[in-house]
Amino acid sequence: MASNTRIPCGPCAYESIKNLATKWCTHCVEGFCTDCEKSHRSLKLTRDHKLIAIEDYLKIQDVSVGLTCKTHGKNLDLFCKFHSVAICGVCVPSAHKTCRVDDIISIDDAAENAKRSAALAELEITISRTLEHVRHCLKNRLSASAKIDTEEQMIKNTILQTKLKLIKHLDALEEKLLLELRLKIENYKAKHSNILKKLNHEAKEFEKIKEQTQQMKLFASDLQVFLGTCQMNKIIMEKIKILKVEIGQEQNYTIEMKLNSVISLLINKVKQFGEIHITVRNADMQIKDAMNDQAQIQVRGSMRNILDTNLHLKMKFGIRSQGQITGCLIMSNERILIAATFQLIEYDSSGKYVRDVSTSNYPYDLTEIDPDRIAVTYPRANQIEILNIKKNSVETKIGCIKSCYGISHHSGRIFTAVKGIGIMMMDITGNILGTIPINTWAICCIAGSEDKLYYTDQDHNTVNCCNFEGKIIWIFEKESVNFLTGLTVDNNQNVYVLGRVSNNLTLIQHDGKQSKEILNVSDGLCAPLAVCYNKTNNSLLLGYKTNNIALYQVS
């Protein structure tokens, strides 16, 4: 963080007057003294500019955000949605002439609400997770070093015990062997110290970037936050890539001594006390994969058998609707939203009715974007809407070629099943990222994770898991699960699926190899229609044909 608090007033400096600034304009990118600040605020053109205290500006002064085009030196005043990159006016005819006209938008429009964007949230998560993994790597390397020290001491003890029996003959051999041991240990530690220094350095770097990101979020303008997010995310990804390579090359050493088996019999003939051997093997897979996404680590490292999973009923209540439940959502703040043919209804965490949420058409399915926003599908209107339920307003309307049904959101990407087209992937602005051309005439519902998609196929009565290219990873089919109507995924990529005719809820293991029926008719299930898993507090929401809602705690 900068320590120099003497920021000159921009307008005064232009007039060769030496006055210090007391405020900083994030739009004009210069300081203002008290008098110039009043003038700045009085002008209609600059009246709504954001002015912050110099002390606050100094907190983000070191955050490197490029506001000009590196190729043409012009202001970055446009944004290409197709390439997801900020550009200047000269870039359009030179590098973006094939992009659609509606893909090129104002940078101000693109940067709107940047502080609440999924990209910034992902950047903060990536920084925090990477810092956590670097610390984990550091701890592991220190542990490996301590292990070597322990093994070294064990060898010394063995040497000493043998030495007591053979003291007269083995003094010289002992000295020779200890010298070899010391040289090899020193050689290993010399190599080992390099990665420790590197990890300490990277930990400090990520601490600094984390602090800068938090300060940028608090005090920088939306433009600076937007551009800073893009640029810092690139820097973070590059650092992670380098760290993964360096950590992947790290090796652990096991040090041991092989004692001559005939030393007691050949005391007069033995010319060497023993040999020091260091076994070289790759570092623990947990260290090599430490830079991977935490959700993947959780799947590999903290997976537990689905047979140990149990549901505990927290509450059950009826909803105020004559329509049939088609979708349900329990949000991260524990608010409950129900789509029931003709309306969207909100309940609080205790099951108390709050209000009917205004919609433009008949809702079918819904998913959470953030605590204030949801995405809703309208099959009859061939449309998706991003609703701000806090402001009760529509932020974005996304048109689909045909009827869209099931919908899921993960890491800034929206997945929706479009009848006769396939599963479409898009960002929250509606920019199409790809389409998986699979049979969606019979798809009822879908769920997305970091790198997989899950969907039900009613024609074949199966649950399918595929990657983002549509390649099938596994297919689940069971006679006891009939007419699949609801699907959701937990933190470990285990899948919960509803059987409407079979009146049951089945949990499928993340690899599709095992399953467990965890609710059935004896638990009160009657034509279950919708299900949602809350990954924040490990709870499960169910909707029934009888317009009843049940909330369970998963343990």
C-alpha cells in the first residue's frame, strides 16, 4: 500500500498552483482540493461523479487496472460480449469486425453492478481458495521436512546401538557413514528450501492481492472493479498455472539405512558400516492437486458413502396455490420460492407465506443467481428472465428458440433444457456459450456442477450424467424409480432424483454406481414433483402434487 499521502490537486496543478488534494474522483482519475471539489460537484457534467477521501484512494492506488487499450492507446469505452473483453473504438473495425452489432456494448453498461457480479465473486473465491491451498502446501512441505528429521534421528539411533557393540572396529566406519548421511540430508534440504521460499512468497502475494481486491470492491468505481476483475483474474490464473507446475514437480524423499546383514559374523571383514538410501517418489496427490477447484477436491477427498446419508424432517407446510408445483428453490439465505403453474410464491425460512412474486408469464422452473436474483423459465413464452426479487424487477430477458423447461446455475453459467434443441449454456446476460444437442423432447429437469451436467430422460426413464461436450459419463436406470420428475445435486456431486409414479426419492452416488432410496410412501411422499438441494446449509426441499412442501436437513 502506498505511503505517500501528498496527492496534488489536478486542476490546480494545471494552473501551476501547488495545492494538495483532499478528495479523489474515480471517474476523472485525479485529485481535488476543497475549492476545486466544490466546483467539480457544482457542474452538471460531473455532479454525479464519485468522490472518495484521499485516504481511501491510497488503499486502492496500488491496484493495477488498465483503463486504456494496450494496442491503440485509446480509452477502453466498449465491451465485446462475444469475446468477453474490453476494447476501444479502434479495436472494433480491426479485431472485432465479424462480431455482431449487439455484441458490442458500452463499457458503462457492461460494468454496471460490477461489484455484485458473478465474475468478481468468482475472483474473490479463487483468490481465497488459492491462498488456502498455498498455505496447505506450505504446511505439507514443513511436515515432510519434519518427517525427514525424524527418520534421520532414527537412523542415528540405530547407528549408535550398533556402534556400542562394535565400538573398537567401527569408529572409522561410523564417521564415514555419518558424513555421508549429513551430506545427503544437506543436499535434500537445500533443494527443499527453494519450494518453501517460493510458497512463502506466493502466500504473501495472494494475501496482498486479496487485500487489494477487497479494497477495490469497497472504494473503486464499477469500471475499475470490472476491468480490475478481468485483469486480476487473468493474473491469478497465470499464477495458479505456474504454481501447479512447480508443485507437481515436487518430490518427497524417504531416508533409511540398510544395515549389513552379516555384520555380527563378519566383524573383522566388514569395510563399510552401512548405506544411506533416499527413496524418491512424487509428492502426495493432495499437494499436486491443491490448485484445482475446491469442489473437485471435495469430490475426491471428502466423499463419503451415500449409504451414510440420512434426512431429518424440519418442517412441512401447504402452499397457497391451485396450480401444480413445477419447481422449488431454497436459497442461500433460506428463503423459499415455489413455482406452481400460474404463479411464483415466496415463503420465509419458517414456512410462513410472504408474497406472490410478480412474473410476466407462467413460471416452470427456477434457480438462484445470488441472494437477490433468480433465473426463471417460461415455456409458454420461450423465455428466461433474471428477476431481482429484492427490487421486484426484471433485470434481463433471454429469448429461447423453443420452450425452455429445467434450469440450473453454477459459477456464472446458466443451463436450460430447450425442447427439441438440447441443453443450452449461457452467461447471465444471455450470451450463448454452447449447446449440447441431445434429446430434450423428454427432458424434465437438469442440474449443473463445475464440469458436469445431469438430466432426466423420461422416454428411457434414466438419469444421465455428461460433460459440457455432451459425452455421456454414466447413465442410471432402475425399475423402482418411475416417471422421473425432479433432480438436484449436492456438494459431493451425488444426485437426488424423484420418482413421481413410484413415489420415492433416490440418492445416486457421484459415479452412478450406487443408489439408495431415502424417502418413499411411508414417509408421506405422494407424487413428488420438485426437489432442490441447498449447498450452503445442506438442506433439501421437496414439493408434492398435493401442494405440500417438506424441508429436510441432510446428515
